[in-house]
Amino acid sequence: MLKRSTVFALILLAALIGLLFYLSRNKQQEETDTVIDMPPTTFLFDETNGQVEGLTITDASGKTVSVQRDSAGWRYEQPVSMEAEADFVEAAVSQVMSLRVLNSLEIPLATVGLNRPAFTITVRFDTAKEAILKIGDATPTQSGYYVLKENGEVVIVSKSGLDSLLKLFYNPPEPPTPTSQTDENLAATPTVMP
């Protein structure tokens, strides 16, 4: 019969062999794991374009909303000329510089709604640059819109960013309601009936 110390040594040896096997297997698995390189985030515009000074959004029917920055802040140029709510316009305009390009592709324009775009967006920068974007259909996954850039390149732009920008179009300003001027000091003139 084996002595206690021999049995203990065999159990310890088996445990060490098991640990060694486990560690070598783990190391092999780490070496076979692949690292996926994520492409850097690409934006439709970068800081070389300058600051947005004006923005015009026109839909397929011709309805237009246009804003322009002046020394006093933001002003609507269309559909009415009036001072704009600065926070609302800034929120929409800030989306221009954060429009993410999800993909670039070559595809017939009619296939993705760019032969008759739903929207045309004109962006004016303080560097005197101007960019015209034609917005087509939403992608089948609803994650973006097909956009035709001026250079003829078709890209897919993040839907959430473009939807935020289009809030400016869907919430146009309303002209101030004219108020009637009444003179409270006018006294009623009685009329005599014969």
C-alpha cells in the first residue's frame, strides 16, 4: 500500500500538471484571438470648412427654410424674415459638423432616391465655402440616409444626425400674429332710432 506522503505527492503532481495544461491552453487561445481594427470616424465636414454661417433646406416640393448668422445672432431668411431662437438653430446647425459618414458606395442614383432627392441642403461657411447635399432614401436598416455630395460621391450619413438637422425644416418659424389696435378711450356713440 502507498504511504500517505506518496499519495499526497501524486495528487500534488496531478494538480500541477492540470494547472500547466490550463495555462498553456489559455496562452494559445490569447494568441489566436484577432484584433479588429475599427476604422476612424469620418465626418461629412471637418474644421477646414470653417464655421457654419448659413443653412438652407429645401424639400422636393420647393418648401424652403433658411437661416443666416449675422452680428446679432441667427435670423430666418425663409419662410419669413425674422429673428431666430438661437438655441434651437444652434442645436440644428451644430449637427452639420457632426454628420458621420457610415459608408461610401457606388450605386445608381435612382436606386437610392437621389435622382429626385427628398431634400437639398446648402451649407454656407465663414470661409466662403459652400456645400450642397442631396438627401435620398433611408437605408434598408434605417441607420442612415443616402447622400449625394457635390463631387458626385454617394455616402451613407447617420440618420440620427440628419434627423436632428432636419428639425429645423420641420419646425419652421411662424410669422408674428398681427394684433389689432383698439382705443379703449373711445366711447360708444348712441344712435337714435326714430
